Amino acid sequence: MRKKVATTVGAAALAFAGVMGSAGQSVAASNGQQIHFHDTSTVVYSIRIEGYNQNGASVSGCFVTPSRDTWISGWWWKGEVRVTFYRNNSCSFATYYDDAIVWVPTEQSGDWTSVYS
């Protein structure tokens, strides 16, 4: 009986932890946004995004943009963000195309802020 109770309590704790662990992403739109990139130039194959994440930490990442519309999910940004556009898929400075400074709101109705080349 003791083993059965311990197993039940352990399973309940894991289920609770799973729910709490997933809750962070569902409320992240109240403290940052994900980036939707739209390549209006049709020559951009990667972008570097630099700025602050939902925790206020300075972060940077290089993302391949294989189509006109790329959604950079799993990375949350807020405030002033620099997006640099490259003509290859490795964010190589030798293939620099252009850059933009965008303002990513802390809160809005959706989870995405669009950036255009």
C-alpha cells in the first residue's frame, strides 16, 4: 500500500511540474514577442537578431530564412532589437545585405512581431 501511495504521489508531482513548466510559454506574450520575418527583398537567407529576451538578458542568434516568411519560435524578444540581413545562410559579414532596428512590444494581443527586409 505504501508503494502504491508513493507512486501515485510521484505521478501527481510530475504532472503538476509538467503543467507548470509549460505555463511559461503560454504567458510569454505578456513579457515579449517572437519574431516573424518577411523577406520583401527576396535575397535574404539568414538573419541575426540581437536584443533582450523576456528575462532581460542580452541575447543574439543566427537564423536561416529559407522562405519569404520565417517564424522564429522559441525565442522571445522585447524592447529595441537589431535584425541584420545576410545573403547567405550563415550570417556571414561578407554577405551583409542590410539591417533594421525594430521595437518589440512587451505586450500585445498576439505572440508575433513582424520584421521586413
